Amino acid sequence: MTDDAVTTEKELALAAANARVPEIFVYNHSTLVYWWPAWAFGYVAAFFNTLLSNADSQQPPSGIGLSYVSLLLLLVIFTNVRLRGIYSVVTLVTLAFIVVLLAWLGWWDEIAKLLPYLSVRMNTGFYLVFSTGLLLIWLIMFFIFDRLTFWRIRPGQMTVEHLIGGAAESFDTNALRFHKLSSDLFRAALGLGSGDLEVIGAGSDPRHMSNVLFVERKVRAIERLISVKPDMAE
């Protein structure tokens, strides 16, 4: 057997061994991942805007525009203010208290009387153009820019990989501890159980991945994977 044949067999064997090694990818996402309700509701609003428009005046209903503006304002707040753990509970209790207090004082009726004077109207073209533009940006961020840097975790090894520049750092998982930070209730609801993941190594600064989707499932899968010895995974 020639040297080239032996080399080829070794390369094929190595490739087959690598293909059998289980691995988990962890991606960091920007806060834009939580903005899917904006473009989704925009398309719904465009449909109802056309359906409910008055045939004579062609004026779209004000309630749809007011709902859309309210949604955008809430997304701005929830994606820029972190309410972890007990703070999420305190916020919900406070909001519930305010709702009950206003009802007890009888102010909701007065507030409802003001709504007809709040005229917020946007045509169907605005909803379609804005929602489509936001959807395109969301897709580009989610499938391209958020995946330029990621963690590749295998039995015994974690690699931090950067697609641009080809840089990579490797760590022994025996010296690493994976920790999920306290959840933000609102971000977890908007981001399919998302959360922040932290990995702590001996003698090194903690590394963070923000807005990891299905973070609880990821942590459990990582714990099972790193408990496997490298020779057992081959």
C-alpha cells in the first residue's frame, strides 16, 4: 500500500470520527430577536386595516394604529430594560396593583372616554412597507450577523469561533462551569424561553452569551454532553 493510500485512509478515518462526535452550537442574539411581534402584528394590522376601512372616507380605524404604537413602545421598554428574577415579579405585581387601583377609583371609565379623541391612523401601505423592512432586518440579524460568533461544545472541549477572520479559542470543559443567569420574564416570553448564558473557567474571566434561545434546554444538553468523556464519544 502506498503512502498516499495510507494518508487517505487516515484522513477518512479522522473525518468519520469527527462526524460521530456530538456537538452543541450556542449563538448570541441581539435584542432585535424580540421584535418579531412588531412585524407580525404589522401584517395583521394591514389585513384588518383594509377589511375595516370605511368604503366612503377610506379612513382606517384609529384603534389599529393606537394598538400598533402601543406595541412598539412596549417593545422598546422590554428590550432595553432588564427585569431579572424577583424584579419581574415585582413589576407584574405593581402593574396589577395599578390596574386594580384605577378600577377601584373608577378612573378606567374616564380613560376610556379619552380614547376616541386619540386618533392614530396609518394606511395599509405603511404597515406593509414598515413590517416588510423590519422583517428583512430581523432575518438578516437572526440568520447572518448573530451567527458570526458562536460556541461549539463537544465532549471535553469548547471552542469560541469567529467566522470573520477565522479566529478560534479552545477550552477544556473539565475546567468550565456553565451557568444560566436569572431569567427576564418578558424577554423569556418574547424570545422562546431565551436567557443569558455564562461560562466560568478556572483563572479566566467569565464569558457571556446573551439572548440564547431555549436556554434551559441548552444548559441541560450541555451538562449531559460535557459529562461524556472524549474517548466515549468516538
